[in-house]
Amino acid sequence: MESMEHRVREFIGTTFPVDAGEELATDQNLLDAGVVDSIGVLTIVTWIEETFEVTVDDEDVLPENLGSIAGIVAYVERKQQEAGR
């Protein structure tokens, strides 16, 4: 089974403009790096909800939850634990 980080990294790489061959650091701020903008955050939220079957609450749409690959992974894992998965 592929890791959550791999799935998130693959989604980011195929959905948003990342220079070919550029490896994003796990903790790199995707907004500051210009990889994701405000519309991109909404795209990430939709993907998380559809892929991992969790609800992203409005108050959870924060840079620490969705601003980096590590943040997204930690957030989804936390939401899955809360849901008992």
C-alpha cells in the first residue's frame, strides 16, 4: 500500500505547477513557494474529502494543516483517527 505522503506528494505534483525534477521538501510551505494559491487550497480540500473520506471543517483550513505535504499528511491522519479509521 502506498504511503499517505506518497499519495499527497503525487497529487501535489500532478495538480500544481512544480518545476520538472524539483523535489518539494516535506515541510516546504506550498503557498510561499508559489506552488499553491487560495484556489489551490480549495482543490486540496476537495481532494482530501474525496480521497480520504473525511470532512475538512472551515476552521481547519489553516496553513499548519494544508500548507505543506507534512501538514496535509498529519491533518488527514488526525482526521482519520478522530473518525475511528
